[in-house]
Amino acid sequence: MVMQALFAAGDVYLDDPYQDTKFRYEHKSGRVFARYYGKPEYEISRTNSFWGEAKSAGKQISREEYYRDD
């Protein structure tokens, strides 16, 4: 599970390979973005169930990994 302290410290990037999706939490605004592998990002609700799953089971990644299309 992703530690809540990460969200207080700054932007958080998560990878959820089960959903083939990466997530970005923007600390300054509190907004959440998602991007399917190889696709552009889009804003999602903080109550989105996929976001909830990513916070529980996702892996923290770097900003570079978030924007990289492997």
C-alpha cells in the first residue's frame, strides 16, 4: 500500500500493471491523472475505483517512468 506520507510530500506516480495504467497525483492541486500504457493522460476523479486500487496495489514509479512509453 502506498504510504499517505508520500501524498503529503509531493507529486506521486504509480504504476498498476494489472490495469495497464499509470497514475499521477498532483500534490499542489490534489488532482489525479491516469494514462493507459502508450496513451495520453486524462484527469480522473479522486473517487475513481481504479485510482483506489492503484493506491492499494500499485508500485511507486518516477516521473520519468510515468511519461515513458515502453
